[in-house]
Amino acid sequence: LAVMGTLAVVKSGLKGVVVGGIMYLAGDQASDMITYSKLHSQAMELVAKDDLIPQMIGAPYSSGAWYDATLAFSHRDKVAHCTFQLKGSRGVTDIAVKGGRQPGYRSNILYNMIGPGVWQLLSCQVMVPSEGGLVAPRSLMPEHKEQPQQQSGRAASCQPCQEQQQQPGQLGKQHTDAQLQQQPADEHRRWYHRLWWRQRQQQQEAAAQRPT
């Protein structure tokens, strides 16, 4: 009887562990879905405001299935990293999102279920074609959206100007340095030529004064 009672307690404990594990996994999956849904909805709002995405992948477009997306956490689960596909009539691209949470419960399950559950976008990027068949990220955030274009525009317009402005000065400096280096050599050649001419004249005068 004692053995049967012990087995019953063990079975009951195992059932509790299994049920608790299932509930934890279910809660964890639900928490991930909440995080993904909030980041996805905020990212799609930025996507809808961008005029270049329809030109790139075609319109209409829609986000891919949730099971094709990725979700990971860093900084002790306080920062979420999410990527999902964006499918259009002419192509497919990826949207990369990073979001941060507010202070609260350490566990994301409790934070999303009974806490504030607020996730704020830190960055949102769309992958665009680049040189060599590669892709490069382009920010969709309002404060960063025009910054790469402005920087690239400055680099394209001002850098050659700076090179053109610096090039004459550098060439002039090089020419001046060459002249300074050439001056001692020229002086030396002129001095040697005068000395040689003087010696030649003295030899001619001496030969003319000799009796014949």
C-alpha cells in the first residue's frame, strides 16, 4: 500500500510538471505572438507611408505568413528583433524590425499578459537591391528615412569638388617642391659650365702666346 501511495504521488507530480511545462510553453508562444503582432503592425504603418516599396516589389503587396517570420530577443529579453517578408506583384523583400520594451516584469510572458505589454520601434528597415546582386538595408523610420539619401548626395556632390579644389594646390605644391629641388642642381651645372669655359679660354690664351 505504501508503494502504491508513493507511485500515485509520483504520477501526480509528473502530471503537474507536464501540465506546468505545457502551460509555460503555451504562454511563451502566446507572448511571442503578442510581441510579433505589435512590432508587425507598427512596421506595416511605416511601410504604408513609403512610396518606394510599391515601385520595388509592385502593388498591391502584403506581409508573408507569420510562420515565415523570425523573432529573437537580446539584452535580457528587453529588445526584440523581428523579420518578416513583404510580397508584392513583382517581387519579395524583407522587413527587419527592432523594438524595445518598457520597464516592468522581467519575464516577457508576465509583461505581455498582465503588464504594460508596450513595445516601441527602435528601428525598421527594408532590404533593397544593391550592387553586385546584394541587398542593403534602408531605414523606414521618419527621423532616419532621408538621412542616407542626404549623406550619399553630399558624398557624390562635394567629395569630387573637394578633390578638385585640393588637386590644384597639391599639384602647385609638388611643382614648387620640384623647383626647389632643381635649383641647387641648376646652380651647380651653371657654376661648372662657367669654370669649364674659363679654363678653356686660359688654355687658348696660353697656346696663342707660345712662340711658333
